[in-house]
Amino acid sequence: MLLMLISLSGCSHEQKDTFTDESVRQAAQRYYTYFINGDFKQYVEGMEGSQNFTEDYIMQMQDVISHASNELAKRGRVVRVEALSDSLYTADSTAYVYLDLVFADSIHEQIGVPMAFQEGKWKIK
């Protein structure tokens, strides 16, 4: 987990993604790791259309994401996020990534994360 966090923190904002299964899986894992670790600013920056958000809207979204993260934490601490599979849709440059959340008590929960490929970056829909 620590190595994953270190590698994620070293990612540059200028890094370009590719329209591939591996790239979308890495992006979804990265954003969800921001979510569970309380880095709501990075998470909101990873949302589709975030470059057009007003400062007020960014703050509102960070509050909403913070609340959702706290609700998830009530069920236990997530210790690992792993991409299981994905579906790429070339017609509209989107994807759907299935993540496995592993809690500290070894319970697994699978979730789906819709993604959009915009200007060379994967974003959360």
C-alpha cells in the first residue's frame, strides 16, 4: 500500500494518459485512492469538466466528496484499491472500470467507476 501511495504521489499533473485498458485502470485506481485518502482537491481536479468549475463549485464538490468518503470510512478502512476489469468505448471515448475495494477486515466490495477520455487524460464522469 505504501509503495502504491508513493508511486501515486510522484505522478505529474502533466502526465498524459493513453486510450488503453491499462491507462484507464491506473487512472481509476489513482482517483479512488485520492478519495479514500482524503485528497479531495486532487479527486475533484480529476472530474470530467473540472477545468471549467468555478472556485465556489470546486469547494462545494470537495465538501460533497469529503462527506461521501467519510460515509465509506464508517464501514471500515479501505487498505487497497485494485482494478479488476474495464470496458472501453471508442465511439464516445469513455470507459467503465470495475474496482475491488479491500477493507482492513478483509471484506471486498466491487464498485464501478465511469471514466471519460478528455484532452489526453482520463477523467471521472
